[in-house]
Amino acid sequence: MSIDALKDSIPDFAKDVRLNLTSMASDETLDMQTKYGLFLACAIATRNPAVISAMEAVAAEMLTPAAIAAAKSAASVMAMNNIYYRFIHLASNKEYATMPARLRMNVIANPGVDKADFELWSLAVSAINGCGACIDAHEKILNEAGVAATTIQTAVRFAAIIQSVAVAIEASAMTPAEAAE
């Protein structure tokens, strides 16, 4: 599935989502690796097969195999970290924060692509997954690397759009009974 086919699958009740996807796809503020890695990592975080398929297709045309692997790594390691660190942040018992995480996450130190790109993809996935602790940690690293606030905001805006595409597609597939639940 292509991005155009994905746009065509967005129902009329989500016209704004379709328009946002169009503007996101034509945005030229990010370099190619940053942009398409972001598309892929965020698509994977939505867990929506149609969105993943469309973004994988465009990523295959625009990214090296190493960048594709890094985007997939960002999505998968953040799936783990976002659960764990959101728990640490939200748990009333603060003793958990003093315990070693014992989670392998070596890819963060050596992602195989530009570190700032990997951190940006990780931040966007963390925004989709709702982990404030991870958002703060990745934003801090990006700030220290000199990444502009506008770039960080763009990444999170793209994450929001990609998530909204997944929700719109899923909502259009619901039966009236499911929608009423």
C-alpha cells in the first residue's frame, strides 16, 4: 500500500486527518532519513497493518536497509521501555525507580544511523505510547545534540498524524454496534 492509497482509505468523517497526512507527506523540513525513518517507526507504533504497510513501502524506496532496521529497532525498544518507564513514573511505590531495569537496550547506544535521528524516532514513538519519562529523556538528548525545538515539534506532529490515520481507518472498519460500545 502507498501513502496515496492510505489517504484514499481514510473515511470522509476524518477529512482533517487526510489533509494532515497530505501535508505531512509533502513536508520538506526534515532530511529524507529523518522523515522516512520517523514515518516507519511511528507506523509500527500504531500497530495498524494498513499504516505499517504503506509506510514500509515508502521507507523501502527512501531508506537504506540499516535505516529501516534502526527505525524498526526504535519502535520495538520503545515498546518495551515505554511500558517499563511509564510504570516506574506512575507507580506510587517509588522503590521501583531504585531497582535496576535489567532490560537490554544496546541499540540506543549504537543504532546504526545518526544518533539524533534514532533519538527523534524514539521520542515520537514514546509520544504515541504516552511515556512522559521517555519523552523527557529523549528530548534532553536531542537538546544536548543541538536539535531545534521546531524539529522535535515536527516529529511529534508527524507521530500525532500517523496515529490519527490509524484510528480513522480502524473507526471506519467498525460496525455500528462496535462503535456504540
